[in-house]
Amino acid sequence: MIKEALIRVENLTKRFGELEVLKGITEEIHEGEVVSIIGPSGGGKSTFLRCLNLLEVPTSGKVIFEGVNIADKSVDLDLHRRKIGMVFQHFNVFPHLSVLDNITITPCLELKMSKEEAEKRGCELLSKVGLLDKKDEFPRKLSGGQKQRLAIVRAMAMQPDVILFDEPTSALDPEMVKDVLEVIKELADTGMTIVIVTHEMGFAKQISDRVFFMDGGIIAEQGTPEEVFLHPQNARTKKFLSKVL
């Protein structure tokens, strides 16, 4: 059963000077859904993702999150953004804080969670991703894959309603990719709403409820993994998949 739309974009556009990167996208992402965004470089994938939490401010259009147009300048954006987790390509962990402090600082500041409660939850999450023994280490002692797992835990610690992943494995050595993808899959299995920009086609096929193929600033095709990967209708989708599969 399709649940209600958690995020809806209406006629979303984004320009950088004369360059129109997003060209009037209207689409929905539903509660509990896993959506993978695939497509060639320069097609607008990461810009679209970053517009969903207004890390990139749309040139025009609406971004309706849980019924509120967060692109409206009169809205308290921070209040809504707390419910939107974000995991970046290059980890973005705090190098001067220990692993556990990386996780607890934002819940304490933003959610007014007690340090004891934040640390208890942080340790539970670290245990789930196999990093509990690293809780007192600093990020410089972690591998790339461990840093990315820490970044995922940091996003989860805010108890978000959706997590956005921007190419979370593309900066990793190949042997580290599997561990990070496994963490994301386990997160999806809990019912978390996930939107992920990825070049891992096999993973997208396995994990997704729907796949968006983006090219030229539009969602050129979308459907179930079977529809998009096995029976693509759009010529651009077919050409892209013929090169990457």
C-alpha cells in the first residue's frame, strides 16, 4: 500500500547563473519508501537531492515536507530540517571530536537531549554498525568506510523522518563499499524513508522501491527497479544502462 507523500516537489527549478540544472520537476517520495536516483554525471541528481532539504535553495517551485512548503522564506527551516538526515560523499565528520561526541553534540544542542541519553543512544547505534569499540577514537584513526558509517549514525541520532544519501560510497575504496551499503540496507529494512543518489546499480536494484533516472535536469524515467533496469522505456535510460550494466 502506498503511504502518504512525505516529500513533494512541485515545478522545482534550480539555476546557477544561465545554467538551468533542474527544469521544473514535480514528484513525490512516500513515507517508508526507498528511492534511488541514478543517471549520468551532470544530470542534476545531487542538486535535486540537496534541494530537498534546501542545502541548495531552489530558484523556483515548492518543496513540501510533511505538509509544509519549506522553500517558503517565512517558514522556520531549521525546525523542519532537523527531521531530514543527510549523509555526504565525503563524510563531513568533526575531526576535533571523538566518535561518540560526533554523535551526541547535535541531539544535545538541537533536541535538548541530556548528555546521558544521547550517549546511551549513540552507543546503541555504534553497536549496530560495528563501531562501538571506536567510540573514544578521533576520526583521523578511522578508515573511510568507518567514517562513513559514523556519518550515518550521526544522521540517525537525530531520529529523522527521512535520510538523504549523496553518493555515500563514491569516495570509498572498493573493499569498504560493502560494509557501508550493508548499513544502509539494514536502515531501509527498519522502514526508514531513504533517498539515495548512487552509482551502485546492483544495490539500487536490490534496495529500492522506486528508481528515478535523471538526465538533463529532469526525471526522464521512474518506476520500480524491475521496470527501470529490465524494461526501460526512455531512450536515454536505455543508453545509460547499456554503458553501466
